[in-house]
Amino acid sequence: MEDRLERLESLVALQDRTIEKLNDSIYEQQQQLHNVQKQLERLAGKVREMEVTSDQPGGPEAPPPHYGR
């Protein structure tokens, strides 16, 4: 009976460690996702700014057709 109890306690301790590791991984992934979302918002803002300035007269000119060839 004592062996069974010790085995169960060991399994519970192992499960606790596993849950902690999984929780830490989820937290790190959430932080990374949050950072990526902020970067995406900044990029979307820059694209909107570029669209607005390219629609205005005197905005950046298109490169000549031979540019980059």
C-alpha cells in the first residue's frame, strides 16, 4: 500500500512539473504573439502612411522603368 502511495505522489509531482513547464511555454508564446501583433500594427500604419503620401501630389515619384534591371 505504501509503495502505491509513493508511486502516486511521484506521478503527481511529475505532473505538477509538466504543467508548470507547459504554463511557462504558453506564457512565452503569448509574449511573442503580443510582440508580433505590435510589429504588425506598426507596419500596417507605415503602409497606410505610404498610401496616403503616394496619393498626394508631390509625393514620391515612381522609379523609372529601367530601374533595378
